Amino acid sequence: MVDELIEDTTPPVITLLGDAVVTLYQGEIYEDAGATALDEEDGDLTEDIVVVNPVNSAIAGEYRVTYDVNDTAGNAAVQVTRTVMVVVPPVASCWEVLRSPILDINSSLRKENVTMVFDRNLNTDYIAWTEGTIERSNYYVKSFDGYEWRQLGETLNDTPLSSFSSVVLKLDQQMFYGISLYAYMKDTNIALKYWNGAIWDTLYTSVENVSDEYDMVLDSYGLPLLLWMNENTQLYFIKYNGSEWIHLPSLYAGDNASYRNPVLATKSDNNALVVTEHVDNNTSINHTIAYDYNGTAWNSIGYLESDIKTRQVVCRSMIVSHFSGDPIIAYAETDLIDQNNTTIHVKSYSDGQWSSIGAGINGLKRVDISSDECISLFEDNYGDLSVAWQYEESNQVGIFTQKYSVETLSWEEPTDLLSDEGNLTSPKLIIDNYGDMHIAALHETEQSNNLKVYHCPQYNDLNVSHE
């Protein structure tokens, strides 16, 4: 009797050793953990596994290592894979997260809805944001006193909003608490509130019939000046004089033209300065123009671009110096054809003209302009300026910082790269009373979108010190 031959149709099984997803920094050596293979007939086939390993740790990116094996009967195992993520390493060791992420950001509200200011009197960070959905949202504020984040009251708005807009957050340093003024839009009104130490209270009568984008500044007396835009064609201004709102002359973009992203500042004489994009609706080409208010009328002081035919300002940050009272602006300017040719400029405005502050800012470091808020400017207690700007390398966005010293009258080399898994965008920068740097940024990964605040406690040691 002849034994009947049984055909082998069972494939071997591959078992992965180690993690299915591995992350390593660019430049590190990748050592694969391997895999094992067993077959019912042939036994251990580990030595026969064919491994395809394309990982190049010199180049950041996502790689897939594959494992395959066949038994002697020709049965192929189910392919097993391992994902290897090579990421750009953080350069500066000083950065750390201030406690835990402040909030999760709904993806529908992930644009221009975070603002941060610093109270020099109390050495305290304040941060505000919009949270919820486009149809139903609320405004929140938290403070950080060096130890923990604390939410101030419930929400800024009394009832959920049917639409959302950015929170404009300002500090009145004339008041005992360094009291914060907050502007938020509800329907077509702007409401101004302040934190009195226990609750949010209404400070001034709401401004009615407001639409589109808006901004607010405080003059040296702590009185608010408001700007808003109507259908992108006209800018309106009102100032509170202590008892009532006073309307200032408006600005008209012109026929077949519009305004976009206006920002407001006050000058040393407490009159206003506005910087806004001016768009030619026929060509869709936009440039950034500035207007100076002399107390009776607005005067154009020209474009910020070095050449309006070839260059364009793409993002900007404006502050008012607490030493001179003059506006200071930092902006990224890119080539209309080659966006890799993007430079950063910092200028101050005084006596009717812009003056460049130093030279050599951002060097050869590439500026990322994927966000409308790619740059942030801050003046510390010594009058030194610091700028934070988005940086892109190997498809990952981080944040560089650079400092201008009033002692050396020069910009230092870009330093202190802040990077995290995923991308960091829309930086908001402050320097506290100890000279330490804080940056709030939107942190985006494939899994989530958060707001994080990072702290660099050695910032003063890494730059120019003051005796």
C-alpha cells in the first residue's frame, strides 16, 4: 500500500520583533530589530527571510521596511512591515513645554485664533483662544504665573457665539493689576471686557454695526482705539476718550481694490498707525501699505516692500516700544516667483518714516510662509528686540529665534531652533522679566492639533547678557 502524498498549502508565519513603528532622529544609526518565521513543515525559516530596508537616516522622512519568506513548497508568508520615521532633531536643548498643552484645537478653528501677551508688572503670561465649532464657539483666557496655567473665569462671551473671530488681547499697564482688555466680536458688535481679579466685567459700551476683521490698541493712557473693516473695501476707526467713542476718518481702498489683514498701532503722540494689505482686485496682486494719522487726516507713507514689482510681504508682527513709544514692525518679504528667496526685516517708525533696525537677520535660514502669522516680535525689559519665525527643512516646520542687542546694535545669528514632532506654526513670542523666552505655537501632527507653550530658561545665557 502506498501512502497518499499530502500537499503542503500552509504558508509560514512571520513575527515582527520590536515595535511596528520606530522613530529616530536624522543622522542616528538605524539598527533593525528583525523578525522570525516559522512553518508547520519546514520549521524555523528565520534565516530565509528577505528583508528590504530602504531607511536612510541622513534624510528625514517616512520609510517602510518589509519582511517576506517562502517555504520549500513555495507558500508565501503574509508580508510584514515596519514603519521607520526619521525626524529632524531639536537643535537647542533649552526648550521645554510649560506644563501640559493648553488646549485641543478643533480643526475648523485652527487659523489666527490664538493670542498671547505678557504682564511686566506681574511677570505673567496671558493667552486667549477660540474653541468649539464655527456654528457654536466660546472665548477662553488662561494665565501662567511661572508654576501653573489657570483659567480666568468661565468664558469671555456671555452666551455661545454663532460665529467666531480672533480674540484681541491687550494689557493696560497703567492699572494696578496690569488689567487686561479683551475685544471679541459677537454678531455685528465688538464688546470690551476686563478681568477685575474675580470675574469678567464690561468696561465700555459695545461698539455696534461692526463687520469683518478688526483690531484694537491701547494708547499710553490705557484708552482703546478700534479698527474694523467693512466688506474689505473700507477701514473704520473709533477712539474712546474716557466718556464716549469718537469716530476718526475712514480709509477707502479705491475702485477695484480691497484691504486685508489690517493691524493697528499707536505712536508716541498717541495718534494711530495702520498697516494693511492692499489688493488689486483685477490682478489679485497685493502689497502692504502703511497710513499715518496726524490727528486730523490719514497720510499714506508708502509700501513696505523693497520692490513692489518683484517682492511681497507675506506675514508681519507689529508692537509699540515701551521705551520710545514708536511702532516697530517685523515682516517676512518673499520673491513673487521664487518663494525660497524670503527675507525678514525689522523697522521702526518715527518722524514720518521707516528706519531699518540692524542688518543680517535670518541669514541663510529658510523662512516658511505657510501661515499668515509666520513671525512674532517682542521687546524685552532692556529694549532688546527678539523675533521668532517659522523655519522649514525636510518638510518639517519649526521655529527659529533671533535677537537684536541695543548694546552691540546688531542681530545675532539665528539660534535656539524649536522643533517638535510634526509642525509648529503661528508663533507668539514673549520674554519674561528674568530674560527667559516663551513661545506659544500651534502644534500639528497626524493625530491631533494642539496649542503648546514652550519655555527656554537659558535664553539670557545663550545671548547677550546685561550687567
